[in-house]
Amino acid sequence: MEPRAAQLRRREGLGGEKEDRPSREGKPHFGNAECPGNNETHSGPDLLQWTRHMQAVKTQLLEQAQGQLTELLDQAMCEAIQAYPPQDRPVPSIPPGSLCKTREPSLGKRKVFINRKSLLDELMEVQHFRTIYHMFVAGLCVFIISTLAIDFIDEGRLMLEFDLLIFSFGQLPLALVTWVPMFLSTLLLPYQALRLWARPQSRAAWTLGLGLGCMLLAGHTAVLSILPIHVAVEYQLPPASSCVLVFEQVRLLMKSYSFLRETVPGTLRARGGEGIRAPSFSSYLYFLFCPTLIYRETYPRTPNVRWNYVAKNFAQALGCVLYACFILGRLCVPVFANMSREPFSTRALVLSIMHATLPGIFMLLLIFFAFLHCWLNAFAEMLRFGDRMFYRDWWNSTSFSNYYRTWNVVVHDWLYSYVYQDGLWLLGGRARGAAMLGVFLVSAVVHEYIFCFVLGFFYPVMLLLFLFIGGPLNFMMHDRHTGPAWNVLMWTMLFLGQGIQVSLYCQEWYARRHCPLPQTTFWGLVTPRSWSCHT
């Protein structure tokens, strides 16, 4: 049977041969390239004009794509070369302009945002990994069924108890009302301070503007530092409501610092005549809500919003909160509620830590999934934020240094950019140990402050674990250690660390309720009550 293409050529009188010339109808010929499916006859001038237009568009698109790809590859190669370990031999210098563009020493390596999905979203496309997720959902169902069965057997009724959930989120409206002035101060004061500094005025007027800007920033810092602490202490906010306030306090402080850190150098250069304009207010407003702590005037965006994906992530986050309440109610409260009534013993302490390892690791996984995956992805989807790499494959880590880098990429980027790199710039390029120690110190203090704020007492378990165990492990279990044995060791340390935290914090929580202080003193507030409370 004759092929259809040969039939068409025979009907048009081509005789099955391919001519390298324009047709009689004025149809242009583009070398050996043919437009598939185009067998119609068009007018010569219109088609020629349209063809030239499309060629110009193609050339422009290719130039733009080539420029962006070249810039991205140069940045990646520059970062790889800068991160290459010296190994007792000099690293060849790179001429300015050849690969790495010259920048101020204080800026260091900048984070590059690109469109990419979260790792769990990619893994959920694999059936085997979805089964692991289904196992956790089944565990939640078992907790609910066991609660219903116990209530029915003991009290003859089917009713889920949400006392712990209701207590934890008590006074939530007050926390949300307190958030409003915190957000407004962050929205208005740092941006207005930057505008005062960027305004081209005489030297005396600019000095006055500099002073007013510093006063605005001092007021902004005072609002974020004092207001949430005052509300939490004055009204005795429960843990979940306090958690909302302290997370927003820390987040807004880190965001405002990043905004000023990224924009002030350029704004000051603009006053010297380099022509760098101040950022737009809309970009700053978008930055305050998007799930990153590194300010950029523009970010990669997705084409549309998948509202079903947003609803699914918020529903999963709510499910994780319920899951955590069931774990605490079933595995922790019965063990630690009356532990302070018994005499202290090393045996009881060790057994409680071993008992708390399972609920502790469950809490770690739930916090990771609820916040770093569900919550951040929901906001990223609503804002069409393209870069969804909020974490990496931390569960495959064979070293604690890799675990710290991959567990929470959002916070790690901020610490790396503004503590580690700026520390290297201030102390010198060879002071890597001191800069890394600064990162650990800042992270440990902030983590301990969050625990103190949420729980309402000072018990430096997290601080001591971070500085005296996590810090040395970061240097001892480094990236040169690979293999499954090191991954097992890392998970074993995580289990024990979570067990220590859950056990000691739960004991202190109940000890402070069973043995209240007759009068409030400084030493009474900072001394662990679980060491002496035995009622």
C-alpha cells in the first residue's frame, strides 16, 4: 500500500522528489526543515512576515535561556570551587569576571532559589513510600479506636477526650490579637527606616534620617521582644498558644534582619551614585509571608495555585496535632504525671528516659512533617512560591553535620548566610571553627529560649544537649563517615536525645505543678523543681 506522504507528493506533482527551492505559490523554503501538517497554500507576503517575526522571537528566547542557564551554571561552579576543601594545597584563584562575579566580602555565597518540589512530594509518588505514610495514618486510627474502647469500657460511653488539646490551645484568640501589633511593627518600621536612609538628602538631613531610622528599628525590636513575653507571663498562656507567639517572634525578627542585611548595603551604595534602587514595598510584604528567611526582591513562582493541595496539607497538619495529643495522652501523661511523687532514683530516671524514646521520636517526626512539610508547603502553594526545598533527606544522614544541614534548610540558610559567613568575614577566612561555634551557640540559645517560653520555666536541657553533645558530635561524626552503621548510630543518638528531652521536660512540668513555690524568687525560677519535689 502506497504511503500517504507519497500520495500527497504525487498529487501535488512533485513526483516523490524533494526540491530545494520555493514553490510557485510563493511558499518559502527553510533548508531541509518542513512544517508537519502544513499542506495549505498561504499568501507570500503575510507568511514571510510572520516567519520573520517567529524567527526573531525564537532568537530572543534562545538568548534569554542561554544567558540564564550560563549564569546558573557559573554560580553553581563558583560555589562548588569555593566550597572545595584545601587539603593542604592552595586552591587556584579565579580571575574576576571569568566565572565568579566579584562581590563584597561580606556577602559571600548567596543562596540561589529555583523551582523545585519538596522531597516528600516526590517520594509520595512511589507506592512503597506511600505505604509507610499509610502505616502512620493507621497508627493514628489505632489511637482513636483505643481511646473510644477505653471510654466505652470504663464509662459506658463513646466520646473522645480532647482535654489536652483544649488546654494546650487555650487563650489562642489572645495570642492572635497579640500577633497583630507584632506583624504591623515588622511590616512598617524596618521598611520606613530603610526609606529614610535611602532618601537623597544633604549630609545633615541624612544624619537626622539615620537617627530616626535607628529609633524606628529600636521600637520595632522592643515591640517584638517585650510584647509577647509580657502577654505570655501576664496571662499564663498554655503551651500551644505560647508556641504561636514565640515562633512568630523569632520568625519576624529573623525576617526583618534578613531584609535589612540584604538591602542596606545596596541602598548605601545607591547614595554614592551606583544607581541601585530601594526595594518595593510589595516585595517586602510578600517576603514576610513566603516560606523563606532569605530576602530577595523576586523569587521563582509557580503558574497557578492548587487549592486541593493546600487543603490537603492543612488537613495533614491538623492530623499531626491530634496525633501528638494522643501520643502525649497515652504514652507520656500516665508515666510522668505521678513520677514526682516518688523518691528520686537513678533507676527510675533511666527507665523513664528509655520509656520516652518512642514517643520522643514520634514527636520529632510529627513536628517535621506537620511544620516543615505540610505547613510550609501550604503557604508556598498559596503564594505560588516555587522553591519548596525546606528540608533534604536528613533521614539518610550518616553524620550529625549533614543532619544539621538537611533537617531544616530554611533556618540553616539564615544561620549560614548571616552567622557563619558574616563570622568568617569579621574574623577572617581561616576562623571556620569559631564561626561554626557561633552558629551552634546562636542555635542552642534560641532553641532553649523557645522551650523556656513555651513551657513557662527554665530548664536548660536543650541548651546542654546542643552545646555539649550536639556540638562535639558535629565534629566527630563528620561527612567522611559513610555506610549504614553510621546511619544506625545517628538514629540511635536521635532516639536517646529525644527520650532525654521528653523525660526531663515532662518531669519538670509536673513537679512545678505538684510543688509550687511559696514565694517567687530568682533562684526558685531557675532551679529545677524535679530535683527536690517528692510529695
